[in-house]
Amino acid sequence: MNIIITTTTSTTTLLLLLLLLLLLLLLLLLLLLLLLLLLLLLLLLLLLLLLLLLLLLLLLLLLLLLLLLLLLLLLLLLLLLLLLLLLTTTTLLLLLLLLLLLLLLLLLLLLLLLLLLLLLLLLLLLLLLLATTTTTTTTTTTTTTTTTTTTTTTTTTTTTTYYTTTTTTTTNYYYYLLLRLLLLLLHTTTYYYYYYDYYYYYYYYYYYYYYYYYYYYYYYYYYYYLLLTTTTTTTTTTTTTTTTTTTTTTTNYYYTTTTTTTTTTYYYYSTTY
């Protein structure tokens, strides 16, 4: 009876352990799902920022159109007032003309400011696009090694072809400097662009060192790969021939017998290096 009780408790503990493992696995899966969701949210936020920039551009364009319409209306009013002045000369009409002229000047100033903002936003977008450019270079290198040995003519030809594809992301530093100057012109009191500049600088710094070490290891990898693949094996075979002729003469009372024996020995020497 005691033995049966111990076996049942051991099975229950095993079941509990399995349940704990399953719970841990579920927790890990949930953590992975949360990380994936966070990454998706970050990507969506970046897309939303780009969309917000585009929406700002559209709004500015709409404002420009509205201001142009207002200018047209004011010009029409000015023309009407001028016609009235030609017909009747009053001080009120002159005052109205002056006010309309002032409004026109203000609207023109607003138009100029909006155009400047549009240009600045377009420059920002262009510089952000041009700040990082990705170039893909495919290099094909063919190396042919020919070794000739003249004892017994042996020709060994080794052809090694390398296909190297490198993808480099280069940071255009001049565009980055223009971007910094533009951001300095845009802001005076906020610190958002300052932090952006700071993080961008450190991103560029770490990226430069990462690229340097990547190039360093890639160079040594390519060097050892070249040493491994361009080893040539030369086999030299030397043949030595020895011919031995033995003549045996047997003299009897009735006849004489002459026996000639020829022995040829071949020696092969093979060296590989």
C-alpha cells in the first residue's frame, strides 16, 4: 500500500511540473507577442508622423488657396471702389480704399509666410530622405592559378570565383549639416530639435564604428577564405627504368646452349605538395 501511495504522489508532482512548464511557455509566448505588438506600434507611429507631415502640407496648400481667393475678392472690391471714386469723390470711399489696401498687404504677407513654411517643410522631407541612402554593390572576382611541372608534364589549373554582395548604408554628412541648420532656423525656444540632433549624432557615431568593425572582420574573413580556396596541389611522378640482361652459356659434349634473360624494373616516385 505504501508503494502505491508514493507512485501516485510522484505522478501528481510530475503533472504539476508539466503544468508549470506549460505556464512558463505561455508566459514567454505572451511576452513575445507583447514585444511584437510594441514594434508594430512603433512602426505605425513612424508612419503616422509621415502622414502628419503630409497632412500639414495639404492644409497649408488649402490655406494658400483660400488666401488667393480672398485676394481676388479684395481686388474686385478695390476695382468697384475705384469706379465709385471716379463717379463721386467722398472721404469715406477713400478710407475704405486705404483699409482694403492694408488688408491686401496683410494677405500678401500671410501668403509669403505660408509659402516659406511650405518650402521649409519640403526641404525637411527632402533632407530626411537624402540623409540616409542605401547602395548595393555586387562584385565578382575571378582568380586563375596555373602551375606547370616539367619532369613529367603536369598542369594544374585552379579557378576560384567569388561573388561578393555588400549592402552599405552611407550617411550623407552634407545633407545632415543642412538639416541641422534648417532646424536651428526653425526653432528658438523648444528643445525637441536639440534632442533629435543629439540622438542623430550618437546614432551616426555608433553606426560608423559598427561599420568599421564589420569591414575589419569581413576583410580577414575574405583573406582566410582566399587562402583556403586557392591552395594548389602539384603531383610529380618520376619513372626510373632499370634493364638487366643475363646471358648463360651451357657447353655439352654434343651441343652448346646459350640462354639470354632480360629483366626490366620500373620504379615510380610520386610526390605531392
